[in-house]
Amino acid sequence: MFDALLRVLSAQEPSHPSDLRLSVAVLLLEAARQDDLFDARERSVIEKLLINRFDLSQEECLALIKSAELRAATMIQLHDHTSEIAARMTPLQRIDLIEMLWEVAYADGVLDPEEDLLIRRVAGLIYVSDRDRVLARQRVLIRRNQQVE
């Protein structure tokens, strides 16, 4: 009986995302949900960011978002996703991800303090410096201002 229990326990691997795209999508969804309102503008920004970043078709993007929503609904912590990103993305790609998170945070026109806190946390977990995080935010704000003009 003890051997059977050990076989069952050893067969269950901890769940780690094996797809970098899924980890990125989960973080983008988390940014959108920080202000307790996930609206069409945020969803649209997430779709565009994922399509452009990973060269996805619309159908692939929607499937990825659906998978990310399922993962995010059961997620307890960000660590699995941020550690995968830190391990598999270059420093410039990680800065680009922070920029993507700022895009999502500003999609509704308002930066919620919870969104800011999440981005600050993620940046630390994926080894993006405060300076690079702030510069990424400034680039997003400049683009947003240019779109308004």
C-alpha cells in the first residue's frame, strides 16, 4: 500500500507552464483584471499584443487567451509563469513584456494602483530593473499621447 501511494505521488509532477506564450498571456490577463474590470478595450489590446509578439492567427490568439483564462482562474501565485519568463526570455524581451503590461494597464485610460503594483512585482520577479520598468512606462505613455493627437 505504501509503495502504491509513493507511485501515485511521484507520478504527479507540479504543474509548470511549458509554453512561454501561455505564461505571457496569463500575466497580461492578470494586469487587465487588477482593477476588477476586464473590458473590451483591454481584451483588444491583449489580442493585438499576443498576435504581434508571437505571430499568431486570430484563432490561435483566442485559443491562447482561453487557455490563459483557465490557468489564471486556478492560479495561486505568479511564480511558475515569471520563473519561466525569466529563464526563457532575453533581458530585452523581458523589458518588452513589461511594456506590454503597461499597454494593458493603460488600455482603459486609467492606471489603477493595483495594476502599477502588479507590474512592479512582475518586473522584480523577471529581473527588469526599476529604471527599465519606468522607461517602458514612459514609452507607452508617449505612444498613447501620439495616438490622441
